[in-house]
Amino acid sequence: MTYAEIERHCLSLACVTATSQWRGHRVFKVGGKMFAVLSPKDQRPQTMSFKTSEESFAILVAAKDIAPAPYLARANWVRLARLGALSGRELKAYLARAHGLVAQGLSRKKKSELGLG
């Protein structure tokens, strides 16, 4: 998937906002909580980090070009060393799951405000 396709997919998920932080990193949030981060557009290679479940974390970090995300590994975040480390289909599924994991952790009040359940 390209940078633009990933950005479009993340923004298509329910109640997602995107900000530019940390020297141009694109941060995707649901309810103010991060679920994915894209490296700056002009960075080469382009990288990405996202939240995973414990099971997915163990599987993904064993794969080529995927490692525990710096500073966030203890919260089960992984970092793709390049955007092509996963197929487009796999990446979309993992990003949707990352969104769901973070949304699930929001307070009942916040979920209600956002219409998430």
C-alpha cells in the first residue's frame, strides 16, 4: 500500500482524526488515543507503527521487516521498517483491528459521545 492509500484507509475508519506530530509524523487517533503512526511523507524508507493484540504482536515481530515499536513495544505496538512489509489486505486488517483495540479501551462516556457503541 502507498502512503496515500494507508492514510485514506485510516481516515475511513469510524471517528478517526489525524494530526501531524513529531517532525511531520502522521498520527491517527480515535477518541484522542493513537492507533497508528506514519513516518513523514518524504522519509525514506517510509515506516509505520500501529497497535496490536498480544497474539498479533508475537506473530508480527517474528516476520521480516517488522519489529517492536520504539517506546511503545510494551503496549504491543509494532513498527514496519517499510510500508510493503505486509500485503495491502493484511495491513488494512491490522489497522482496522488497531482502531478497534483503541476504541474498545475508551471510556463508556467517550464511546457514547463518539457514537461508537
